[in-house]
Amino acid sequence: MPENNMPESFVPLLSTHDWNEEWKQLQKARRQADDAAHWDERSKTFGISDAPNAYVRKFLELARIEPGETVFDMGCGTGALSLPLGQAGHKVVAADFSAGMLGVMEEQLKHRSITTVFPKQMSWEDDWASHGVRPGMVDVCVASRSIATADMKDSLLRLTDVARRRVCVTLATGSSPRTDERVLAAIGLQSVLGRDYLYAFNILANEGLMPEVSYIESTRSDSFDTADEAYQELARMVQDATGAFVAESLRRAALERLRDWLGENLVQNERAGEVDAKGRAAKRLRLRVPRSVTWAFVSWDK
């Protein structure tokens, strides 16, 4: 027998497991990622407030982008990060696959007379070099809540390649704008969400990089005109979150429980009619407790 009853060999799975392969399988089991057309349509409902929200302020604080540094913002959307960075004088290449989202950002660039942000229609999967995005092109790369790609490792290493100094991304810790573990638990579904940031952390660590993790808390004040609208929206959330992880019979039973849960958790919205930062009016009903979303801010220096 080996001394101290230890096995003859020990393989540490943490360092040998293929986290990117597991990520790929997870993505296949999840709902299909939205395409550019979906975000083109959604862009019609987007507006931008003059001041960055709490999430953006915290992201930029943690990013520690130095004066005069250049930035590549991948999956920029309507420019939540690119606009304040441009206003601060940074040169920013802002890329997104949605022409509609870029169009909203371009209107804001004109409105605010920002001339240092350069929009670029490009996806994570495109040949970046053919779009002029080259290795070592900028000081800092950022990707805010935009890594929903089939190949996590490829996405992270692309950003690392483009940055000269630093990369900063945010990923879901469980709940996200589309999913709420509290609701899933309340209706009898155990959490089926991957901890996306853990995949990123382990992939980066196994590549010899040294990622750091901080957290950004945010809340969502969902509102609805009717109880049926609330049910339809949360039912879509359940369908999206469970994907191929849950048998259809269990999903149907959970959706039945969802109606009872909403009966106890929908209340009158005292702020009905008020307009938010994106120009949307609050509706008649809201959830008793606002949804909470925690984002993992993962950063690494080159």
C-alpha cells in the first residue's frame, strides 16, 4: 500500500479539465443566441441618458483606464461605455454586429459632438483583421455583458491579442437581465445557470494569465401593464433559462406555479408613468422585490 493510504497517482482536475469544451456544450444546451436582426429591432426602443448609470460608473472605475489611453469596446451596443470614454477624450473603436444599435450610438455621438469614437459593424466571429482590428491595436480592451459566444476561449484570447496593456470584461454570476434565480427557485426549478465568469476565470488561468475578479451589483425595476403580460415575460425567461436542461413535464409544472407566484408578488407600481433613463414609461404593475443582478468584472493585465 502507498504510504499514508494515498493513491498511487493523483490528477488535479481543476488544471486539466477542458473548461472551454464544457462551455461549448453549455452554450449548445442553452437557448440560441440572439442574432443581429433581433438587436436591430430592439435598438428602436433604446435611448441614452446624459449621465452614465451606476453599472457604467463602476465598470469604468474598476477598468482603471489611464488618461490618453486608446480603447477597443467589443459588443458596444448603443455606447454605454464608448460614449463616456469618448467624452473623456479617449480614442475608442466601438464594435457591434447590430447596425441598429450602432445607429443609436452614432446619433448620440453627433448630439454630443464626440469625434473620438469610431463605430465598426463586426461580430465576435468575424475576421477582425479584415475589419482593421489588429494585434496590439489599443491599450485596453473592454467587453461589457457581451460575451455570449460559442467559443469562450477564442473570444477572451482575441481581446488579449488586441490589447497592449489590459482587458476588462463582465459576465453573469448566475442571474442576468434575462434570468432570475430567485424566480426559478420559487417555482420549483433548481438553478440551471452556468456561472459564466468561472469559465472565463479558469480558461484564463490555464492560459497562464492572472485574472482578477470584482463584482458589480445592479437592480432591475421591471414593470408590466397586466398580470398576463408579467406571466408571458417571466415564462419566456423560464423557457430561455432552462433550455435543454429540464424535462418538458417539469417545465410545464413550473410554469403553472409561476402564475401563483405572480399572484403573491405583483403589486401596484407607485411610479407608473414615470420615464426612465432610456425613455421608457413605467407600467402599472411591478414585482414586490426588484430583481437583483450581480455581474462579475474580470480583468487581466498583459
